[in-house]
Amino acid sequence: MTLPVDLKLLLADLRARLPAMLEVLEELIRCESPSTEKDAADRCAALLARIWKIQGVQVETIGQKHRGAHLRIASTAVRRGRAQLLVLGHYDTVYGTGTLAQMPFRIARGRVSGPGVFDMKAGIVQALFAWKAIEELGAPLSKKIVFLWTSDEEIGSESSRKLIEAEARRSDAVFVLEPSLGRSGLLKTARKGVGEAEITVKGRAAHAGLAPEKGANAIHELALQIAGLKAWNDPRRGISVNAGTIQGGTRTNVIPDRAKAVIDLRALRIADMRAIEKRLRALKPVLPGTSLEVRGGFSRAPLERKFSVGLYQRAQALAKQMGLSIGESTAGGGSDGNFTAALGVPTLDGCGAVGDGAHSPGEYVLAKTMPERAALLAALLLNS
């Protein structure tokens, strides 16, 4: 493939910018942004808006009633055409305000640590410097670039999903800045679909000692249903059905008339997702006198490899030109990339930071990889 810039020069340029990247990353980490704390998240959104406005791009702050604002950042100059590429990420973290005191920003032995550094503030910084490099090298763009930073990915993307899907429908490809997998920085070419189902059983209360025959035990019925669901698991196909929580009963001497379980659902294929949902709706009670109600289902469809393999192969070829190697992986969890792939839009996930320990006190990023990932993103934006 022929590119308008020398990729080795691009990588060298970004490696020289690593100290500046770390300065921006520190500022971003010190601005805590929990998903569920609107004021804190809005402060982080305002910081990101200020940082990006300096780059000569169009920055739109999309305020939310209950969550932090989302940011839509768009390039202004395109040489030809009206097509669009979407770079997707989130700035919210799973850490509450005050975590920074126990988990400070720190650089030691080549590792950068701090709340949300891996998932996924380093990825946002990499995107910023990828854009800086494209602009300062004067590399021609044939497509508009939109960067979308959302505030609620860690809690289900309820306020951002429609916005994500609207931008994806306008895009030829989506690059998701979720962290890569493992220290080798594997891209995520497939993700399981994720969902929850709630099974509620209604029975009939009675005295467990005096008149047990008059009751219908909702907990017993629920236990039978859960035992049946266990048989649905198929690790070879990437199907997992897990009873996560159960509730029921009031006292040991009362036959319970109500019980409830919440089931975690995961599947690697869209066909399997649909089959699981169909089987859930078809569940029937086993014990006389009981009834079932099933709610919920998959909230994120699987990101199947067929929607990412073309972009992955392109990333491999571009990385090779820079003297880098890139591998691929399958992730058991979902991301906002599941939404875009479900629309049939080519989606490459795991384009963000290289490190480990997401959602834990040991979360870190390998500093030396940040310029490499920024260069790869820049190359993909120039050649997609």
C-alpha cells in the first residue's frame, strides 16, 4: 500500500513526543471522572474540550441531564469526498472521586499508573497525538475524522448509545480505543455479546410444617430452572450463561411464593445470541402451581470477526512498515464497538493503550508503547 507519509518517520516523530504525551496524560488522570458523578465527569469533559480546541478542530460539547457531557470532535479540512471515519472512546472510569489519593499518577520502571490510565485515558491521549502528527506533517486526508468521547461506557452507555450509533452509520470504519489485550498489545477482532436476563418465579405460600402440600415452592422451581440453564453453556462456541444473583423466601418455615435470579448472558455469534433469547422466552415452569416471567436479554450484540478482519489485516500491514508486529484476540467482555459492528460497520477494537490491570489498583500502561499505538492509529486514519 502507498501512503502519503513515511511511516517510520511518523513513528520517530511520535516517539520524540512521548514526554509531551505523558504530561497530557498526567493532567487527564488528575482530573477524576467517575461514570456516576456528573459534576466530576463534566469537569473532565471541559478539560478535554480545552485540550482539543487547541488543535484547530471543531469541538461540540453534548450535555447530559444525569451523566457527564459527551464530546464530538471533528476535523475541518478534507481534501476530497464526504466520507467519515469514527474514533470512539470513553473518558469515564470505574473509580470514585478521591481514588487518586490512594492510587496516584505515577511513572516508574516504564509503567504509568493511575485511575483509568489503561481503561482508557491513555488511549485518548494517543488519539490526540496521532491527530497532532497528521496535522503537523501535512498529511492529506481523504475522509473526515470524528473523535467521539463518551461519559458512561463503564455503566452501559445508556445516554451515549444513540449518539454512537448515529455517528457509526455515517462512518466507513470505526476504531475503538479500548485497551489492547496483554503486554503484546493484541487488537480485539471479536467480542462476545453481553446481556442480562431476570427470571422471576411466582409460587404459592403455605406453612412448611402444617400444610406443605398447599404450597408451591418458588425457590425449588427457580433452582430447577437454573440447573437447566447451566446445560446451555458451550465454551467451544463461546456461550456462557451464569446465574449471578438469586433472591427468594422470607422465613425457613414458610414455603416461598416468590424467587428471582439475574443471569449473565454471553455469546460470540449473533446466531447464538438469538437462539439463547428464543430459549429464554420459551422457558416453562416444572412444578405445579408455579409460573415464570422472563425479562431482559442481550444489550450488546457480538462483535463478530468478519466485521473487523479487513481492518485488522490493514493494521498488520501498516505496523510491519513501521517495524512493529500486531496480533489479534477475542474478548469475553463487550464495548461500544459491539454497537457499531451490530450495524454492519467495519470495527476494529483494542486500538488503545498497551498495559494491564483494568479496573484494579494495579492498572498501568507501558509508556514506550504509547507512540507506537498513536502511530498505528494515525496510519489507519490515513489509509482507511
